[in-house]
Amino acid sequence: MKTARLATLLILFATACHQQSSAGRERIASAAALTKIYAGSRVSGLRLEAKAAPMDRSILLIRIGIPVDDSQVEAIHYGTGSFGVTPNGIRRFYLDHRFRGVIYQDATGATWAYGSVRTEEVAVR
């Protein structure tokens, strides 16, 4: 009886790990695709790089290669004005690709968090 329970638990654990790693791989690929979209856009000067956070693949990390201010991050996030590269901005992207939220970091090290995340959850550098 104990052996059967243990076997069942191991199967459930293995299935959960596979599903998590599969979702993680999908998020890594979607973040890489977002980086390419921005690199080929009219705002390529932002040098925006998107990644799934290393320790928690459900967080989208956006590094911006120049200093930006609150209004610029907001415009990138919501896709407004000249920062409207993707439909409805990165907000729509992170929801569509099932990230919990987004952490932005600019060239000065300033950070902004959107969604169900806090900047403290990820060591950004």
C-alpha cells in the first residue's frame, strides 16, 4: 500500500515538473521573440531585452539599455504613443504569454514592477 502511494506521488511530482519546465521553455522563447520585435522596431534605440527571470520563469524581465523615466516605462508597458510597438504594449504580451508580471530595469538600475510581482522578487543587475 505504501509503495503504491509513493509511486503515485512520484508520478504526480514528475508530471508537475515536466509541466513547469515546459511552461518555462515557452516563456523563455516568447521573451526572446519580444526582444527581436523591439530590436527591429522604430524604438530599437531603447536596446530593450526581454527574458524570463532565471529563478522564477513566470516573471518577465525587461532591461532597457538607456535611462528612462516613469512616463516612458508606462508608455512601453501600455503601448502608447511612439512606444506602441506591440498591440496594447508589453502588458498584453505578458498576459497572453502567462507571465505573472513584469519587472523593468533601465540603464541606471532603476526598477518598475507591473502585475503580480514586486521588484524584490528578482535580483536584477
